[in-house]
Amino acid sequence: MSLQGRHILVGISGGIAAYKIPELIRSFVKAGAEVRVATTKNALEFVTELTLQTVSGSRVYSDVFAAINEHSTEHISLPDWCDAMIVAPATANVLGKMAGGIADDALTTTIASCVARKPMVIAPAMNDKMWENPATQKAIETIRSWENVTVIEPAEGVLACGAVGKGRMPEIEDLQEALEYALTPKTMAGQHVLITAGGTQEAIDPVRFISNYSTGKMGFALAQACARRGAEVTLVAGAVSTRLLNPFGTIHRIDALSAQAMYEACMNAWPQQDSAILCAAVADFTPANKAAEKIKKEDLSNQQSVFSSQYSVISIQLKETPDIAKALGESKRADQRLIGFALETQNEKENALRKLERKNLDAIILNSLRDKGAGFGTDTNIVTILQHDGSVTALPLQSKTLISEEILRVLFS
């Protein structure tokens, strides 16, 4: 769910983590959202009103009785205007007021008029001792029970006092993912989806392997998009170089670096799934023999080596890896859907359609390394969705996040 064109209300209370909020607002604005801000007076001890006004482009609401307020009932007009509200940081004081229905300043009056009508994300942040306070935990339990509210747990780490514990505000990208989750209709609620992502590493010896350029960005984007729609996701991840955003733990990650490990993980998970999206770049071949120790150059003349060498040419014997898509396709039930990916460099559509039939897929998502902005390592992609019923949907160049949303719209609407 894109934030493009969305109206986001940011609420800030008086905790040290308030200094991070200008960066959060910048992130929302960069994503295309329009942002307005409501604060407690104590929040302005940690971040200035001028800073918040500059990054949001709007006047800050911090005083119920200020003469400069745009409306006489700002705490009503702002919830009317917004699509969603996020309160970050939410201090123990504000959490207690929320749970008790107390509304005695600009922020809590705004929360009180918004909470029953619009999606709201609450991001508690405080010292670990305050977080563990039974009153705080009771307040959180009450707030979690409200229909429109999503609470993102504080992170563990070094706190402002120097202690290590639970109470840090989550990272900016996690807060944005939580907001997008709150805004997204739960059209996949109750579904279980298996997704593979990243490349595999096929070991030659303990320090070397054969792999490819996959970063896992496309697979992670799909996993996050499914999770936003309420699905329970099993993510089998190979070698990846991107961070998974999973603020509510609805993506269950299994790390499987080799093709064999990924095959076993997928086969074990498949019977419990409603569908699978196979996005990983799985190696087609793996060394037939893995050396137990690091192979030295001087060992290459040894006949027992996994290598043969002549005139400085080194050969590695390879064998085929298990075909995950084919195996899942052969065991697919009538109530399951199987979706594959095809990255091609020539005769793209013909090769993808053959793969669709050969592996008993319901749909295949084709992209080509010949398309600029598509393929490994990029933040963008260009794909064509080919379905078993003959329908074809071409998606233009856009971010992998948006591509993922479009794939789900076409295949899971």
C-alpha cells in the first residue's frame, strides 16, 4: 500500500525518541504523503516546532487554546483530515491517558477524537523500567484491544540512560511499514503463503561457493506486501543483502542457503500453505563433491581433489539441484496455487510459458535482464504476469514494492 497522496497525522509525545521524528516525517513526505503534526508541549523540549513545521510543510498543533490554530477545534478537524495517525514516541504518560480516556492537551484530545474512526499506529518508547511498569502494561493491553489501533512493540537495545533493555523506538523504516500495514485492507486474512527469496550458495569447500547476483529485494517486497494484507507468510530466504521489514512478526523466516536446504524447507512447509510464490534465484547446479577443507593450489595436482587441472584450467564437476517448482507443482492440491518467476535473457515469453506448463504453475512472473531497471540488485522491476488461463498483464517500470502490490492485485484480488 503506497503512501502516495495519503494524509498522515503524526502525534509526538515528550520522550527522548522525539528527536528522530523529523526523519520519519521526511520519509512519509518522500513517499508522497501529506503530513501534519500534533504534539504535547513536553515533546517540544526534544524537537523544535520550527523543525517539525519545516519538514512537514504545515503548522504544528501543540496548544489547544493557541490563537494561531487554523480551526477552533483543531483536535476534531485533524482527525477529519487524516487517513491514519501514528503516535511516536508514545510515552508511558500518553499510554496511560489513552487507556483511561483522558484528553487534556493538544495530542491526547486529537487521539481521543481519532482513535475510533481512523487507523492508528502506536509506537511506545521509554526506559525499560517504565515499560515494565504494570500500569503501562495494563494500558497497552487495553489499547491493543481497540479495533482501529495497531501497537508496534518497542525494540531492545541501548537506551538513553545507557542501560540495555526493551524500550527503544523502532527504526524509521519499521514505523513506516507499520503505518502501511494499518492502512492496507486485510484482503488476504486467513491465508498462508509460502515465498522464496534471494539466491542460493552452492559450496565448493568451506570458504568458497557458487552463487548469483540475487539480493532478495523482490521476494522480501512480496512477503511484506502479503503480510500487510493480513496473510501469514512463511519466507524461505537464501543469501540476501536486504533487510526484512516485519514489525508484527507475521512473516516467519527460514534461512536456507543452499538449493537442497531451500528444497527441504519448501517441501516441509508446502502442505500447510494456500499458495506459494517462488521468487528465489535457485542454482540449477551444485558441485558434485564438497571438499572438507579449503582447497589449496598445490592440491590441484592431487587426483583425489574435487578439481582437475591442466594448463591452469580448473574444472569442477557439477550435478543438478532439486527442482523446487516442479516438486511443488507435482504435489499441488486442487485448492493450492503455485506462482513462479522466470528471469530470462532471450526468447523470454516462450521460455516462461514452457516453464509454466512443465512445472504445473498457475501463473509465472516474467522479467528480462535485457530490460533496463529490471533484474538483480535493482530497486525497480518490469514484469509480465502470464497466467495458466492465457491472460497476460504487463506491468511497467516501478519500484519492487509497487510491483509486489500489483502482482497481488492481479493474482489475489
